[in-house]
Amino acid sequence: MNITPRYERRSVQVKLTAMIDVVFLLIIFFMTVSQIDKDMKEQLPLPVAEHGHDVLDREGRFIINMEKDGSIIIAKSKRSYGDLQTILRQQVATRGADEIICVLRIHQFAAFSSVQEVLGTLAKSGVWQIRFSVVEEQV
Amino acid sequence: MKLLKKRGQRHEDNMLAMIDVVFLLLIYFLCTAQFGILELDFNADLSTGMSQEQADSEQDFETVKIFILADDAGFLCNRMSYSDIHSLRVRLEELRSLYDARIIIDAQEGVIFQSVMAVMDETTALDFSNVSFAGKQ
């Protein structure tokens, strides 16, 4: 009695072309996403704080960068305090104040008086959820 | 000149070379990518979003005013002078052991943001629940 099963010898061929297509698409996706993120964030030496927490709320974040001289940069464009208030009011009108989380990326050597001015503008615009970006260690 | 393939002869691309190229590209992009420093969040919600109930409960807090002096000259905490952040921390620890105070941070003209964050970091470490900034006058 022949109990050994009959295996048919078949060569398995992986479709590499499809795999390479997927890999390329992934590369393009990650590069595009990282570029968008870079556009919003300026290269700034952020203040050091040990008790910051991980970024929990990634949606609805409106990023404001502040240089050492107190100038405001939003999405690579320099803005005045008047512009900032207009932009924030538009954001509040379209999304609602409770949906906006304002992330302040401030140069560690910026004057606090400039920060107070921005906080005042945020308050006037109705934005109340504020996060300061910090780093754990000085780079 | 022979243009036709022999019957049964399969045309196979050299996939290994292509995969090599793909991986080299992948390594190239990984190496050239600027890996950002991990940024953390520090909550500083403004009190404009408070409900009336929250605003009423705020009045129960003792208020502690911290004033940061320019040129690293130290701090004033309820008008008492502290030369550095460590002595201020000791004072804040004492206060925290008594009650959860409402902290208001203010600074002299010319104080940099890092100094303010250092004070805020200490108040967060001591778990003060109500920390705010003085408005600009």
C-alpha cells in the first residue's frame, strides 16, 4: 500500500514587481509626509524641560513658530501679530475653538514679553488649548 | 540573425539587481533623512476655556505669584527673594505640602522663555494643578 502522498512539484514564484511597486509607493508616501511636517516646523532650539509629555493629540494642531527676535512664522511665512489674530479667528470660525490646539514652538532665548503678546492674541481669538513644544535634553 | 526565441525559452528579468537598487535607494533615503529630535508637549491651557463652575472653584485656591528677575538675578515668590531655581523649588515644595496653590508666573522685561519654562517645569514636577501666566501690561 502506498501511503505517501503524491506531491506535485511546483515552483513558487513571488511576484517581485508588485512588491517593488509597493516599496516605492511607501518611500514616496513617507518622504511626502515628512516634508509636510518639516514645512510646518522651523528649526529652532526649543526650551528644555524634564516634565513634558508625549504628543497625545495629533489632530487639530495649529503650529506657531517664534524666532529669537519674537517674529512669528506660520507654515514658513513670517506673520505679524495682526495676521496671526486674523488667521486664528478664521480657524475658530471654521473649526470651532474647542477643536484647535495651538502648539507654540518658541526659541528658548526669545523674550517672554513676546510670548505674552502671542498668548494675549490667542486669548483674544478665543483659542484656549495651548501646548509649548519642549525637548528633554539640550542638543 | 536570429530574432525569434526558441520555443519554450522563458524571458526572465534579473530581479536580484532590481531589488539591490531598491534597497540601495531605501538606505540612501534613510541616511539622508534628517531625523528630528523628539519634541514633547507642555500643557499651558488658557483659563478662557473654563466653565463657570471651574472659575468658581479657582477662587478657593491660595495664590502664589512667582516673578522672574532678568539677568539671572533670581526669583520673587510672594515678594520673598530666591537666588536660584533650587531655592525656589524648596519653597514651592513647602507650599505644595500645605496646599495646591494657584501659581501665577510673571517676568521682568528681558527675561528669556527658557527661564519661564524652568519655573513651569518645577511647578509641574510638584503637581500644582493651576499654573497660569500674568498678562502683558
